[in-house]
Amino acid sequence: MIIQGLNNIASAYGTSYKSVVERQTSSASAADYADKVTLSPQGKALAADSSAPTETVTPAQQNLLNAAKSDRASAEKIAYGMAYTPSTIFFDISDQLGTGHGGDPVTKLSTTGEIVSEDYIKKFNETAPAIDAQRQAIYDSETQKGTDPVEILSKMIDFTNRQSQDYLNATGWGWRGSAPPS
């Protein structure tokens, strides 16, 4: 169960190629936002306050933090990966697998099963780069201060957990169930 949760987190950060390619062809990318992003006073307070507990940490996120505590090198790699891997939408493709699918593919989220429109995808592709840039700004700022990588990871998790439910559902970040709906 723990390994499955960690694998889900790892796959969330390792399989974003399609979204990256789609976003590279759009007018906005994380690189476009990176030099424009400044942290709000609330964001600076969050980044500065390492003692602020988060009540929204999932069991998988807590397991990731616990694993990172035991290996500083891994914590550094995980934090870097979280900061520099673009967000992506995770789709349920189960309806498209196998033979006999005669209709158009259905675009639905892997976490909730919600069928999403092109407008939903467009909105995600417009907002995700700014979120990615803010997460990267937290990482860069804290790294420059010499903050422990586990604390940096915790701050980025807290930041991401505070995003909209649409973002959390699309990325699989906010999924708290034992298995996605079928």
C-alpha cells in the first residue's frame, strides 16, 4: 500500500511529457512565468514558517516525507523533481483500451472520473504554469537560504495542497481515496 502510494506520486512527476509538449505549443509556459512570479506576503510567510502544520497532508504525502527524512540525497532529488516537473492532467483511458471501442474517446479525469471539456483542459494549461513557477520559486528561495530539503519538500506539498480542487483533481494531487473510481 505504501509502495503503491509512493509509486503514484513518482508517476505523477515522471509521466508529464504529453502535457509539457501541449503547453510548449501554447503561449504560456512555466519559463514565461518564472521571471514574473513573486511571492505574495502570504506566500512569503508560508515559505518562512517551517513550523506551520498542514492538516491536508495525505497518507502518501506523509509517507514520502518520512522516507525523505531518512535519506538527505533522496530528499534533495525529490524536492528538485517536485519543483521542476511541470503539472499535468491525468486522464482515465480505461474506456479507450481493448478492442471494440466504436465512439469518440471520452476525456475524463483518472481521480474522479469526471468528464472534462476542452475548456477545462485549456484553463488548466493556462493556470498550471503559474502554479509550477510559484512552487519553483519556493524551492529556489528555500534552497538559497540553505533550508533542509525535507522542509522544502514539506513547504511545496503545503503550497500544492492549497490549490484549487480542479487543479488537485486534474493532477491527481488531491486524491484521498484508496483507489480511483472506475
